[in-house]
Amino acid sequence: DSGVTQTPKHLITATGQRVTLRCSPRSGDLSVYWYQQSLDQGLQFLIQYYNGEERAKGNILERFSAQQFPDLHSELNLSSLELGDSALYFCASSVAAGSSHIRGYTFGSGTRLTVV
Amino acid sequence: TQLLEQSPQFLSIQEGENLTVYCNSSSVFSSLQWYRQEPGEGPVLLVTVVTGGEVKKLKRLTFQFGDARKDSSLHITAAQPGDTGLYLCAGAGTGGTSYGKLTFGQGTILTVHP
């Protein structure tokens, strides 16, 4: 157990639907990162939050949004889902935005999203 | 945009063989990290190298950071089936808004056959 909890582990939904992925960071970690992993794209950075505020954006589609709540858990909302959104979605956390260069990220086990 | 290129993308070897995975970039990183990911799990940090030219050993794994802090290598001696997995390198940004932010390579899928 890495300490980063992601739910649900698996999600199957239809095109056009909306889903919410949840992440609880490791205790004491203030930064949360969301990544999308697919076979042909590798690990793609979506968005980062630090202590409730958006810190950096990557290749996140406009149909996707995220937030980090006061208790530091984060949610990734995916809407108007398309077949191509099927992928593994990972959440990672770190103590602080600047400490990652030494301590790295702690990843959750991911949510496997299948859009049919 | 900082990019990391990993090679090879796939590696299939027999137990007992040695292998090297490379991670290259034109950008300078404050550190270079290596992660291992098994099916159904998230990446797990193996090591962080910080100083140019640094070499770290973790049992049969040897990690090296290039002198210019732009590239790194992972060498595995006498590979075992338990080494099978996806190996990812990640570079940490050096300053400004990219400080500490990790950029991941595409990964190397290693399969070690008994």
C-alpha cells in the first residue's frame, strides 16, 4: 500500500457519459498530480494541485476538470466521454511542489476507465 | 517543453543476461528518477540521482546520471524474471514553475524469460 488511495479501481461507462475519479493523497502530502496512461501515449501529465490550488496544467482536455478539496483529496471529472478516453488514470502525491526532485512522487494503483 | 526519450522501448531477454536502458534529453534536470511499474499498479520510485556523474547501486541495478544532468542509464546485471516490468525515467524541472515537476519518458517494457 503506497498510501495514495484511488477509487474506483475499475470503471466501465458509455460514450457521452460523465465520471468522477477520486484520490486521497498520502498523509502529509500537499501536492496532487493526475496522469493518464495509455498504451500508445505513455504517462501523460494532466494537472497538478497544491494545497487546494491549481499549480500546473498539462495535456488536459477541456472536457476534463479537477479540484482539490480542503481535506486535500482530489477529484478528476471526465465528461462527454469518448472511446479514446479509455485509459489508466493515476493520481500521485508529494510532500510539496518543490520536494519532488528528491523524494519523487507516490502513485496510487490507478483507475482503469473503459468507455464503450 | 522538456522531453525525455527512453530506449529501447521493448526489451526481451533470458534470465542471467545483462541489460541497459537509456534515458536522454536535450534539457537539464535538477534530478533524474527511475520508477518501476507492474501490471495493475502505479509506478514505484526506485532511485533518485541528483549530482552530475552520480552513480547509485541498488543490488543488481546500477543507475547513472550524466555529467551534464541531461541523461541517465539503468543497468541490470544478471536479470531475473522478477525484474520484468515497465521501467520509467522521470526528470525534475530546474526552476520557476517547473521546479520539481516531473517529466516522464515513454518507458521500457522489460521481459525476462526463465
